[in-house]
Amino acid sequence: MKSDICAFTCTSMYCNNYGCDYCRECSHARYKDSGVDKRGKEWRWEFRPILGPVFLRKDGEWMKRQPVEGSNAWETFRLWYRKGWGKEWVELLMG
């Protein structure tokens, strides 16, 4: 995986205060990456474990219209997620 921020490295300045230097699933970890879908289109995203993915434009800004669930963008993200975390992406619904 190529990343602007090294994949699976926490970007928090505070983690060392809690005795962990590797907390890939903490709420403040942030990962940026991209992937190519089956049609050859490149998708970019920023992912925070507590919030989920936000898809980005080429300039790195958030897309005004996020891809809908089930689109090629989501499938590309899910493949990346499975590769890195070894499990399926599940959105947590707060009720």
C-alpha cells in the first residue's frame, strides 16, 4: 500500500503517553491511500477507524458527493480494508 501517512502507524502525538506506539484502530489514527477499481478508475480516500472512509478528489480535498454504498469506490476501499485489517468493513450504527 502506498500512503501519504504510513499505513497502520498511528498519527497521534499522544499515544506514547498511554504506553502504546502502535494503535492502528484508535480513534485518532488517520490513513490516506488509493486503489483502482475493476474499470481502471483510481479512487482516493482518507480513513479513520472511528469515522470510516471519506473519498477524496485528486487534490486531496473531500469529494462534495461521496460515492454511494455498493459503488466501485466502496468495493475498492473494502478490498484495501480487508488486506490491511484482515476483516470486513462494518459500519457501526448508533441507535
